[in-house]
Amino acid sequence: MPKVKENCGVIGIFSLEGVNVIPMAIDALRALQHRGQEAWGIAIPNKTPLKKLGLVSNSSSDFKKIAEEYSSPCVIGHVRYSTIGRSNLDNAQPLKVKDLCVAHNGTIANVQELSNMVGGCSFTPQNASDTLVAAQRLVSLISEKGKIGPALSILKNEMIGSYCFTFLSDDHSVYAARDPKGFRPMVLGHKEDSNTYIVASESSALSAIGARLERDVKPGELIKLSKDGIENEMFSNDNKRAHCSFEFTYFAHPSSNMEGANIYVARKRIGKFLAKKFPIKDADLVIPVPDSARPAALGFAQELGVPFDEGLLKDRYSKKGPLRSFIEPHQSDRIEINRWIIPIREIIEGKHVVVVDDSLVRGTSSKAIIKALRRAGAKKISMVITYPPIRFPCYAGIDFPSRDELATFVEGENVSEEKIIEKVRSDIGADFLGYNDAENLAEAVGIEKDSMCFTCSTGNYDSLGIQPEFKTRIEMKGE
């Protein structure tokens, strides 16, 4: 059974004063660009969705024209980062099924099963779109039940996985729905000067348009924005939570607030807690891997009482330099990005450097960075990782779908964690390697460990309700 999924950013905006919200949508999607760099799109009522490949800013010369041609008081939008399916316009969102446009952030694991319910065909990585299947099934259920809420109440029982949806109907209504476990984040905001409501994957999108964060969208909640204002209902009363722990260390923007925690503050605390776990006594210097590890490295240095400095800089002027390497879909692109992380010899030479990174997935970045630090004259290199060892594929929307591509992969059963860490340390060339653990991370963030998802570290897929059959990356992505 193919597992079809993606992690992205979504928005939905409605102005009760009838102002053109397209400029806001563009700014909000730019503020979610860290969640997806492959494609973006918007949809307004009674019109074919606009979809573009690449970054939102690549289309800056067309913004004025787009705002005029797609002028509307309501819109949904999407930035895409794929884990399955080719990086082409066909897989970009929003998608339209009959009179409903859909944008999706997350994973639907049982896509073939859902496809069979709507008379679909077999899926391959080349034509896969879990969003399309979910939209088709939802439209079918709406035609039976008459409304989105009752339709979602049924769909949630048929659909396995994580999802945040924004919907747009041709009657000028915007909807937003968050899955019952709360895997993916979603927030609600309000912009007073135009009486505009916005739902978005993160609060950074609200800040970008001058909107105030009202609250998190509750897991299992459906919100409707229309000329009648804001309405909400619960389509699920499941009280068990599984907030993605990877959002807190890597994915979310540091300015965002999520589940009551500010991401920057949480990452700094994670760094402090990590320093208590690994009090490296002979360290001369703590440096971050740019950019998302910076707050954690600062917290680590402050707790350790060791100087913090920028020993690695990204070349902002190269074509790929400013992008995020982990969410680039192709290995060659990840290597290209890491070539533009430049060490500063004058800071590093002759020192025992502690390098703080947010995660270690494939090991590509870590190996290249340690090699560069050695060339720059580092005397000793300790690497500490704010996230626990990633040992299993993610089926909730993060791009490490196969075990064989993970740095921690070791043939055989019941291999000890010590042996795995030693294998990774040796592979990347560090003198010392220390990983965070789930308890430490959860305590630093301030969320109960049992309310967070650590499946990629533990291999326990109970929160998703599946026991997956592990496949190779080629099988998963068709690369």
C-alpha cells in the first residue's frame, strides 16, 4: 500500500469588509516559505486555481497583475514541500474538485483505500496525490450529508494520517480543519483594520500581514469564515494528542507560537536542557549550524558558560544558499546547498568546537560541515543534536520515508542505541556525537511527552493507527 504524503503550509483568508485579500495571501505564503520551496498557489471562488513552481518571490514581478486578476475578499493558499510525487505543477495545490478547492498539509497513509471508495485508480509515485483523493471523497460525502462538518465526521474515520485542510467553496466560504490528533499546527488570527480572519499553518503568516494571533485551531475543529462571520464546530472529540515534535526543533519558524509555546524560546530552552545532558567541560566555543539551530546553540552556550559565536555562515548570494537543505527533494540539491555553508577560520582555528544542529537525518549536512571545520583548523569537534536519533520513516508528513536513507540505518534487529550513535559519529567524522532524548525535549518545550509524536525515533505508529511496511526511497518517491 503506497503511503502518499507531503508537509506544506496552508492559509485561508476572509475579509468581512470585502477588501481584496490577495496581497495578504501572497505575504502570508511568503512567511510560510520555510514550510515548502517547490511550488505555491492560491484559489478564489469560481476560478481555476493559480499555481506556480518555485518560491513565491520568484513571481514578484507578477504580484500586481495576480492581485488584480484574482481580486477577491476570500482565498485559500498553499506552499508545497513534497515527500511523494514529482515536483511538477500537476502536484501543486490548491486543487479543485467540482465547486470545492482544497489545500492540504500532512499525510494520508491509506490513500489507495480511499481511492477505491471514489472509484479511483491505482497510485504510483508519478501520479500520486493524496489531497485529490481526500477531496474527491469529501465532495462525495458532502453531497450525501449536505454540509462539510458531518462529512468530515465520517471522513476522519475512513482516513488514516495527519492533515490540516483549508477549503474554499464557490459560495464564497472559507473553511479550515485540523486533524483530531493535532499532528500538524494550525492557528487562527484576526486583522482589525479590514475585519479579516485568517487561518494558517503558523502564526508567522499572521505577523506578516499585521494580524493578531487569536488561538490555535483545536484538533478536530472545523472553522467556517463567511459573510456571516466566524463559525466553528467539532467534527471529532478525540482527546489524545500527537503534536509533531519535529516542528519544535526544525520545521516551524522561530517567530511562531505553537501549542502555547513560542518556537524561539522553546528552542533556546531545548539548548539549555541539552547542555545539562551533555556538559562538555573542555569546549572552547559553541556554534550553530545555520539557521534553525541558532536559538538552541545560544541556549547551550549560556547554560555551559562557553562563548557562542557564528563559526559557519550561509552564502546568501548563491542561488541555493538561502534555502533549507533538509526539505530539498533531491540529494544533489542538498549537497549543493551545503557547499555554501562557509566556515570562518579565525573563529574556529585551534579550538574545541561544539556544533549544535537541529536534527541529523541522512548525515549529508553533518559530514560536509565537519569536513569544512577540520579544514578550517578545528582542534576537536563535538556535535550535539537537539532531536533524538531518527531511526524510522515518518508517515505524518516529514520527508524521510525510507529506513535505508537514514544515517542511523544499521542492518539487523535489536542493535543497541550506543552502537547506532557510534556508527553515525564515525560516518560523519565527529570526535563526539550526542543526541537529545524525547523526555528532555518534551520537558524543554513544556508539553507532555505523551502528547507529542516521536514515531520517527521510537518506531511506535500507534498514534497513526498503522503498522507500515517499510519501503526503499526509490519505491516511495519513484526517483
